[in-house]
Amino acid sequence: MDFGEIATDRAEGAILAHAVRLGGGLFKKGRVLSSADVEALRAAGVAHVFAARLG
């Protein structure tokens, strides 16, 4: 398992290690990031997330 800071552009499929607040919403810790999630993060100006990758 890899754990640490991941560029948002490469975060699809990663599991969030910390919650991320976006405008009126919240991505909770443990969420597996989808391509739509990555787009929302990029649109909100989030460059990196702390996440884990299995495998």
C-alpha cells in the first residue's frame, strides 16, 4: 500500500486519507476517488490530496 500526498490529476482510484471540503460539499475520509471526483477537485483548485493506493 502506498500512502501520502498524490497529485489530484493522478488520484483517480485512490482512497482519501483525510476529508476534503469543497464549497458546499464534503468528500469524506475513505472515499474512493472517481474521475468525476478528480474533476471536481481540480475545478476547486485542489492540487494534491493525501490518499492511499492499494496494491
